[in-house]
Amino acid sequence: MNRSRQLTSFRVAATKDIPPFQPVDHATLVPQSKLERQSGLVASRYQCTIKRCDHGYRYFSAMRPIVLLFAALLGSVLSVAIRRERLDLGGYDDGFARYKMFFFASAAYATDANQCMKSAYPQDAANNTVNDIIEVVCARTDSCRGFSAISHDDRAIIISFRGTTQFLQIIQEAAETVFGAEKFIGGGYVSHYFYEAFKSVWKGGLKNEVLDLIKQYPDYEVWVTGHSLGGAMASLCSATLIYLGQVSPDKVRLLTFGQPRVGDQAYADAHDALLLYSYRVVHNRDLVPHVPPEILPDNGLLDGYRHHKSEVWYDNKMRVDDSYHICNADEGNKCSDGDLITMSIMDHGHYFEDHEWITNFGDDGCPIQMVNK
């Protein structure tokens, strides 16, 4: 395995040239495998009835190898004991997650990210704007991106990451994703693939934009977010900023959606020690937060991957006034880790709204009526 492969980067001032999704021919979808059926990982490929679900089908098709990997290791994962209980320091707010951070995470998928900013700040859009989007090639098949934004209304600097539109590069390099480990500057080991994706976007121009904003607005908070692989990149970004002393811990808020595990126990410990405000929102049976697995063979991360705190689990449709659970452990059986039998990739694409895939929601400008149901 070549861990030194360089990721080519380039800057994108606007996203209109990003190629659109290619819809999947539903008639060519492969039926569930025997392993999927036996493990209870029921595919939702034939249950989509909304007008635009091609993105979801494409995403599930790309994720299928991860589903099979998860199923193969399910027995081992279920045997992992809960290691540490933590006090819930509070601070999670559904409104902040639903109407602010989710909009920013969705904006990273959008053709025009500023449309999502306008939805988040309908009364004063001119006072809350997105800077240039930084896009890099993460692999042979797709790209990752990130952007910074400024909200003078909330006195906040916003950083949002998007992994790939299809997650195909992780599938194609599954061995590197699961077993390749790289030492994190702040402590512990993390996925080589996640770390390289973050560093490519960060060094591709996002770092300079963020540090300039921090210097210009030293009293502003720094909000960091992302969905899926973008959540892993956000995790690494927030810890990096604090570890290097570029922003004080009391000014950083990390809130991600459908984030996979990023590193080992030492990384989780380091992350927990660095961040004062850190939440990972998980929608019901979302599969992605349960990969990479907690138990691995004797290579890469010897003891597998661990989540950092704190999980917020919605075991429902995530509608307005729906309940949620805040897990007091980095890995807690009172949250999503307690039910690993029926996982869903569709739950990974729908957060706070069950009508549009998150990529469509962002591209439609984050219409607020979709999350008000």
C-alpha cells in the first residue's frame, strides 16, 4: 500500500462547472446479496418514491462494499465493551443544528453555497456570506471541497467540508481506508485517507482563508461542520486549529452529521481533551458512523477505530420536536451503537428532512420548509 500518494489540488472560485450526478438506471440495480439479507442490512433501493432519488441510488450503489464489510465484521463489533462514560456537559441545541449547522453542511454540496446562507439568514443575507470554495481531487474518481464563510449576525466564522459526491474513492481503496493509519499531529493515529483528504483541502487554500478571518475577527467563534466524509474532515480541522493554538478551545464548535470513525482511541482521547463543544449527529440506522470498524486485524490501527464524543442520536424521522438521545460515552450502547442489526444507507442521506437527499437539499438552496415539518 502506497501511503505517500499525493492528492492533486486546485482552486475553484465557483462551483457551476462541477459535473452533475449521473442518474442510475434503476432497472440495472443488483438485488441484495445473501450476506446483506442474512445480516439484516436491508437495502432501501426499491423504496424510493420521491421524484428525485437518483442521487440516493447512486450513493447506495457506491456504498455497497462498505455495507458488506460492515456485515462481515458485525460479530466482532458487537463484542466490543463500552470503555468510558463521560459527563454530558450540555450545549446541544436542535435549532442550532437544524437551522444553522445542517444548512452549512448542506451548502458544501450546493452549486451556489450562498443560497443556503440566505436560507439560514433570510433577514440579512448580505451580512452572512460564503468565501471562495476550495475543491481538490481526492482520488481518481471524485473530489472533496471545503469553504469558509462569515456570519456577522452570529459573530461566527464558519468552516464546512464536503467529502466526495459519491464516496467512490473510499470504496475503491477500502483497504487503505480501513487499515492505513497516519499519525495525527495532535495525538493518536487516524485514517490515512481521511487525513490526506483534509490536508489537501486545507493546504489548497482553505487554511489561508480561515486564518485570515480569525486574524480579522479574533472575537468571533469558529463553527466547523460537514456530512459523511466531510464530517471526518471537520473533526480533523477543529482539532488541528486548537492544537496549533490558532484558536482557543472556548471559541470552537464542532457539529457533524453522519460522521464515520476517524481514528484510534488515542485520537479520540486527544480530540476529547482539545474540544469543549463537539457533537456528532446520527440519524437513526445510518450505517456510516459505524465504519471503519472498532476491531481490526493486526495491522494499521491495531485496536481499531473509536469515535470521539459526543453522539446525538435521533431514532426517528428527525422532524421538528422529535426526541433525541445524547450519548455520554465516545461509543455508547444507549445511542446508535446499541442497534447494529438493521443499518440503512437511506438514513445517511436524510438529516432533518425526509423528502430530499442532502445533496439535493443543498443544491436547492436549503429550503427552510423542508426542515420545518
